[in-house]
Amino acid sequence: MSGKITVYTGPMFSSKTAALISAYERSTIAHKKVLAFKPVIDDRFGKNVIKSRSFGEIPAIEIESLEDLKKYDADVYIIDEFEFLEGDIKVLQDMVDFKGKIIYASGLDMTAERKPFGLMPELLAIADSVNKFVAVCHDCYEENANYSYFLGKKNTDIVVGNKEYITLCRKCYAARLRKDQAHEEKFGDR
Ligand SMILES: [Zn+2]
């Protein structure tokens, strides 16, 4: 069996986790030993489970860094919310190159400020296959939203949750930035 890294990325609400759960189910049907992982930080849907809003849930092991994966033996590794993991991306390369492991990972490619998110740029660079999904734009309803956008204030990249976020297309993201800037100039700190 030859190894492979497949990535599902895009903004929030773009069915990344649904694709991951589907990969988990296909691998199970193929009689592979499958294990799913998620970062400790993501507690939106409870611990020890990866859950999609519409596509059910699978059991998951909580890890902090890529190095933790070495403690678990499986044929297929499913990893959710990859942007919150730490560690050396070489761990994945070694698993695939020398042990023929199959890896499916999903995560946000950008923060709400559109900066590359955590280890995602490195993951995207080494992946065999990248699937970049879009969401529906909150402002124009087109199915072309590449960006997550935060409606309130925050101090770090890491705000886990859905309520404060919307997804926007490039045009509508730029429109909101212009509006925010104009507001800031007029009223100071928004
Ligand atoms: Zn739009």
C-alpha cells in the first residue's frame, strides 16, 4: 500500500468535515484500520468526537501536536481542524514515505484576517491532493465564499466557535473591509 496525503480546506461552513467523515467511512468499508484525531482546543461538539453539522459524527482522539500521532498505529489517519495543531510537518512525510500511511486532513487555510493559518500552508505544500471548498457568501448568497469573517472583536487567531463568524466572497469581504475602515476613521476604535 502506498501512502498519500489528501487535504480538504476552505473557509468555515464549506463541508470540510463532512468530506473527512466520508473518507473515514470509505476507509472503514475498505477494511482499513482507521483512527481519527483532533486538536485538544476544539471543544465545540464535545470531546472525543468529530462532528459535522449535517453528516453525523465519528470517534476521535485528542492530540496536541503531530508528534502525538506516532503513538497510534493505523492504516488511515483522519485529522480535523489541522490549523490548530503544532509540531513538525516532517512527521507526516515520514509516516507516508516510510510506512505507507494514508492521511486525510482538513482545516481552515486562512484566519479571519486572511493570514495563512498555523501549519496549514506547510500541509498544503506537501499534500498529494488538495481540495479547496467554498461556502455560501453571507452577503450576496453566491456559492463562492473563500473567507471566514469575524463579526466582533478578538485578541488572538484562536477563537473557536461558529456564532461570531460568517463566510464572504472576495468582493463582499473587500466591501466590509472598506466599511470597517471608514467606520474606524470616523469613530476611532470600533
Ligand atoms: Zn459575496
